[in-house]
Amino acid sequence: MASSSECRPYTLLSCGMSLDGYLDDATDERLLLSNDADFDRVDEVRSGSDAILVGAATVRNDDPRLQVRSAERVARRRAAGRPAQPLKVTVTNRAKLDPEARFFAVGSGPKLVYCASDTVDMATEHLSSVATVVDAGRPVELRGVCEDLFARGVRRLMVEGGGEVHTQVLTEGLADELQLVVAPIFVGHPGATRFVGPGQFPFSGRRRARLVSTTQLDDVVLLRYALSSRFSERAW
Ligand SMILES: NC(=O)c1ccc[n+]([C@@H]2O[C@H](COP(=O)([O-])OP(=O)(O)OC[C@H]3O[C@@H](n4cnc5c(N)ncnc54)[C@H](OP(=O)(O)O)[C@@H]3O)[C@@H](O)[C@H]2O)c1
């Protein structure tokens, strides 16, 4: 991987969770936590991002498109001399990703798969026609992924889950901002995915994150937190 020592993109974590802290339920159906007003807000955040990162389980379970949907926002990006869509990025150890997943199949923009060294050959065989596969070492460290993205020109990175990826970004001190949407439902299933798993988080005990704003969007609430000194009030 290209390296760029201390340099990493401004990183914003974005997710929706239930009142009891879950990202999803335990069924095969994708749980709808957001609402139309919030989907539109997320679209605006995406349009301000150079890249969007999700974990491989999110690619497999949710089959997200990870596209800016609004034609007006796409036009604004083009007018500013930026690519029409943000770069799509995922990380994997096992490399069990379907090249027909919407992550790869939707949108003509570039996609990056950061893959553990021991499965990189398999990933290249299956995915090289639809994405650039990067040997990210073993273990794959997200700090290295972020630095490599910075070296590739990514300055604003949006992380859209799931829980395993959020946990690493937070515990490795890579997050500058958290946009957390709380939906008015409970999941209550021990097998469901939580917003984060166990770990040593930079904000615990007496060290508290700074709440910047709260915004009600119909029946959900957006909580915006500054997580580093790089936090930027700039609207995305
Ligand atoms: N509510 C929301 O806003 C929201 C957003 C996104 C996702 N979700 C939900 O979250 C759930 C998925 O979350 P999750 O915690 O299970 O998984 P995840 O964070 O989406 O992905 C975990 C997977 O990513 C890969 N990975 C993560 N870190 C890695 C590293 N350092 N090196 C190599 N590979 C790495 C591994 O893939 P391999 O297994 O391929 O090795 C791992 O199994 C889904 O059910 C989805 O619905 C909700």
C-alpha cells in the first residue's frame, strides 16, 4: 500500500440505531431505522464525501448502492470538478464478496477492496473486473487503510458501518465526527448487531465527547458529536 505516515482523511461516522443501540435486527430483512427526511440528509453528507467505507458484512447483508441519489447533488459535484460519485471502499479478511453485489454493480465510479494478504489472490480472481483489490497486510489495520486513502486523494471519508468497522474506527482514534441517528424502536434481540462492540474507546469515564447539535427529523433524532480537534462545523 502507498503510505503517508500521519496523514488521514477527515473521517465522519454515520449510522442509525434503535433506542436500545442496535444497527439491525436478527432477521434477513434489512431493518428500516431511518425515514425520508434522514435519507435525504444522508444523501447530502454522501455528496460532500470523497469516499464511503463499509465493512464486508454490510455489503453482504444490506447490499447497499452507496450512491448519491439526488441528480442536483451529482451535478453540483461535477460542476465543482469532482467525480460524480464518491469512491466506494470496503475491507475484508475472507474475501467472500459477490461481484454482482450493488456495491460493485451500481455506478461506474471506482471501488476499492482492502483485503488481507492471505486472501488477496482469491479477491483478485473474483473481483478485479469490478474493483481495485489492495493487499492491506495481515491484520488489516484501518489506520493503514485511512492513510492509503489519503494518499489516493481522499480528504473526506464517510464511514457507514457496520458495527465492527465503527468499533475499529472509534477505538483506533480515527474518527473526527459522529452523526448518530436514533430511531424510535427497540430491537431487543441478543443476536442483532450493535452500533459498537466491546473495546477501549477514547471517550469513556470522565472523557466525554462533545455534543455539537441535536436535530429532530420527523420521528428520528440526529445527534452530532465532535470527536477530535479536527472537527469541522462545515456542513457536508
Ligand atoms: N443502521 C445503520 O446505519 C447500519 C449501517 C451499516 C450496517 N448496518 C448493519 O450492520 C450489520 C453489519 O455489521 P457488522 O458489525 O456485522 O459488520 P461490518 O462492520 O459491516 O463488516 C464486518 C466485516 O468487515 C470485514 N472487516 C472489518 N474490519 C476488518 C479489518 N480490519 N480487516 C479485514 N476485514 C475487516 C470483515 O469481513 P469478512 O467477513 O469478509 O472477512 C468483517 O466480517 C448489518 O446487519 C447491517 O444491516 C446498519
